Amino acid sequence: MSGAGGAGPATVAQVLDRAAREHPLRPALRFKQGGAWREMSWPAYREAVRRTARGLIALGLQAGQGVAILAFNRPEWLLADLGAIAAGGIPAGIYPTSSAEQCLFIAGHCEAAVVVLDDDRLLPLFRDAGPALPHLRALVLMDGAGDGGRVLSWSELQERAAETPEEELEGRLRAQAPDDRATLIYTSGTTGPPKAVMLSHRNLTWTAAQVTELVRGRPTDTVLSYLPLSHVAEQVLSIHTPMAAGASCSFAESFEAVPQNLREIRPDFFFGVPRVWEKMQAAMQAAGAQASPLRRRLVGWARRRGRAAVPALQQGRRTSLAHALARRLVFRAVRRRLGLDRARLCGVSAAPVGMGTLEFFASLGLPLMELYGMSECTGPATVSRAGDFRLGSAGRALAGTEVRVAADGEILVRGPHVFPGYLKDDAATREVLDGDGWLHTGDVGTLDAEGFLRVTDRKKELLITSTGKNVGPQPIETRLRAIPGVGHAVVVGERRSYVAALLTLDRQRWPEVVALCGSPARDVAAALTCAVVRRFLGAQVEAVNATLARYESVRRFELLAEEFTTEGGELTATLKLRRRAVAEKYAAAIERLYAE
């Protein structure tokens, strides 16, 4: 299937129609209800999308108007999204962790005629917005009752579908073209207000077709949906690629329930941001520390075999008999306990991932396939493939995609998945899209002779010290995060005479670190002022410095009492650092790093 220029569906609705026609008995969605997993077939899914679209039209949604969606992953999220697209509207997801100000900004910016919420917790925010949402006609609750006015329950939205003739919906569907705007992805705003990335039908269907071919997707496959659906990666993985392959999407009950849901669903593909894999690594290491001496020796032997097999795995070559034995005795059990025993691909992207984490999972026979991309190119630009990857590399260009590195080191991308621009922001569009169709990503990297991309930093995040040296913070931060007990790291030094760092402590791993360094501290609060902890971390920082140029070395560090969170404002919804927010919030701590 090709969504661009080939013989195949070119609009989102056409892809859904084909999936329902070709896979009438296959499940499209799986979700927990009453403690048991339920299924919705592809024909039922298509019918529910069309019914939702007719309900939205009945509420007054006009072609081109926005439909804002704010909820955790669940079937109604997809029905609202695809229903809006079918009705000619433009869905815009809002991260559940967004502030009230961000919620109102997105709903207003996309000119939302309808806002869909999971329940009534944020209902007053939108219901009482007044002039801030001049286009708003209705609010729909996935859970909860309507008020007989502008607030409707989900079932009431479905009942309103009867007011819209099928012919009107068909007319709107026939009017859609491949290059029409299909959805809006609001960037997470690491450096300011979010921008609205406009993605066309062609962007979405072409990308889904390429991903399906890449992973050899088939109707029997399933994925687990748990990352925010307002993010482009989760939309491609949970909505569009399953449609292209006729596969199913299963919904996690909550973020906290993901480990249990993984074991229940056993997905064929699993994608996580680096923090997800880091947390999984920490939990596995903590559990391993409690294992019997015999079990620890067996796992240690297997991991050595796993590390030795990485060069062969990277090139798709056969591994040794010892590695096969390690797979049988250890790796299979590890994957089964994680719920990843059927996974043909485990991916990581959205932020830099430490080499220590990559090596840890590779040593357990579970190499993580790194991807690189962004909302502006509908997700992936480069991908790693089983049998064709390099640890620490983001892989090679996605089929049909051009990737090159400009003279100043910036990564450029061109292809059918590159977006047409930002909504209501021509100036920002011109900054990232040139006349030849190249997307200027703002990331800095290198391409080796084999075409493997390595992303080294953000162009705009390069620090320039007072001595005139350019310092890329991300590689240093990745090394610092690999220090036992460190949760997050932020490198500072802009217009300063040397580089310094803010460090947070990882509460999950702290008991392990206390044992490692011999600290008398009984909790993280005590560790902040413990001289033993300071000496231990100081030695670890010096070990990192040994891998850096002199001007990049971290001369001083400050331990912070709080962990970074989305609620605290230090992290985006996809767990990327908000550097400006960190600099403002911890300005006093940064000044202490440079006090005489």
C-alpha cells in the first residue's frame, strides 16, 4: 500500500475503509472492561468512526474547524480523532499533563468547535472560557453525563448522529484530497509556546505504509497504546499503522498498569521514550540484586554472551552456540517476564538514550532499535532495523526519505512525510522549510559511510562559554544520567567560564547506590548533604570528564532535592527537558555553581 503517488488509499478514511473490507473478522481495538479484555472488529470500528463523525456534524462542526481531544489513551480517543477527520474537521490532541493555560491556548488556536474530554475534571475550564474559545459549540465527555445544553455525554454524541444523513457525511468524505490538512500535532514547547504542526492525509498514510513495510506488519499483530496520543509517534503507532496493516491496537489501563498490560497483551512491537527503558532497566537491576548467587552468576554469564553477540546481531549474522544457549536459558525468560517475548521490534526515540541503557538491553538479547524523527516529518526519518543497526545510531533513512547533513552539521530531511507548515505561522514555517523541500530539523548530527545517522545535539541548545567554546549539552547529559543514582542531568555554562551541571537523584535506585558507595544516608533527603555521596558522585563525574574534551568537562555540580516532572514544568509530556524552565526555576542553584 502506498499513500502517496502509488496505487492505494490516499486519505485516512480510505485506509480505514480498506481495513474494514479486507479484515472483517479481525479485531481492530482491544480494551479492558470489567476486568476482561474486549474487542472491536474492523467493520464495527469503521461504523463507530462514521457514527462519531455524523454526531460531530450534528453539533455544528464545519469542515476545517478544530476538534480538541484531552484524555488518556482509550477507544473513544481514536473515534473522536478519526471521526473528526471523516467529518472534515481537524483533530488536535492536548497532553493530559498540560497546564490550564496550554489547554486553552490549543483549543483556541485550532478554533475548536468541539472539545472532547475523558471526564468532567476540566469541564469548568472549557465551559467557562467565554471569549477565549469563540468557536466552541459543544463539550463531549467520554465518561459522565451531559447537562442538557452544550455539555454532552459520549452516548448523547452517538445519538445525535441520527440528525446527520449519511449523504452529508459521504459528501464530506468525497471532498477530501491527499494533500488536505488531516490533523494538528502541537509541539511540546521545549523553548516556548507550542506550534501547530499541520499534517496532511498523504503525510499520515504514506508514513503508515512505510512503517508497515519496515516491520512487515500483518493482521495478527498487536501494539500496546500508552504514550500520549497527542504525540505524533503514538498516533502513527496506535492509529495509522494498525489501519495500514489491519493489525490491532490494545489500550493500557493506565501508565502505571503498563508492565502488567504488557504481560497480558504481549505486543508484537513496543515503543518507549528513553525514560521508559531507563525505568525498566532500573527495576530489572534492582530485582537482579535480590536474586540468588547462582542466578546472578548465570545471568552474568548470559549477559557476557549477549554483549559478545552484538556485532553479529548488528549485521544480521549468525551468533555463537553459547549465545543460543544464553537465549534459551536466560533471555527467553527475561522477555517473557517483561511481556516482550513476541516483540519483533522494540523501539526507542524522542530524546537521547544512554549507551549504558542500550548496552544493558542488548546484553539481555533485547537490542533496542533507535529511531530519529519529529512531528514535522510525521514521526520517523531514520530507523534501525533488526539485523541492520548500530548501537548509538538512529539508523538509516526511512525508505523514500532523503537525509543529509548540512555544512554546519544540521540534519536535513526531505520526503512525502514532511509537513506543509505550521498553522497560522508562516514565519516559523519559512525557518524550517526551504524552497527545495528540505526540512531543517534544528538537530546536529553525522552520517557515516554506511548511511547511519548519529544525532549529537540540538543546534539551538549549543552552549557558548565565555571562552568562545561551543559545547553540546546532550551527549554530556546522557553520560551523567548513566551514573548510578542519577535521575536527570542538566548541563549549564552559557557565557560562563566553565561547564557545570544540575543533578537529580533517582529514588528508585537509591538503595542500590547507598550500598555501592557505603553512605549512611537512609533516604534521598539525607543523601543530598552526605559527604560520602558527594565523594562518590564526584568520582563518577570525573570518570565522565575523562571521556570529554577539557573545555567540556563538568567542573562543579549541584544536587537538587526534587525530581524533574511534567507537573513541575521541567519535562515535556514526552519527558524532554524544558531547559528554559529549568534555568528559571533553579536560577539560584545555577548561580551557586559559579560563586567564588
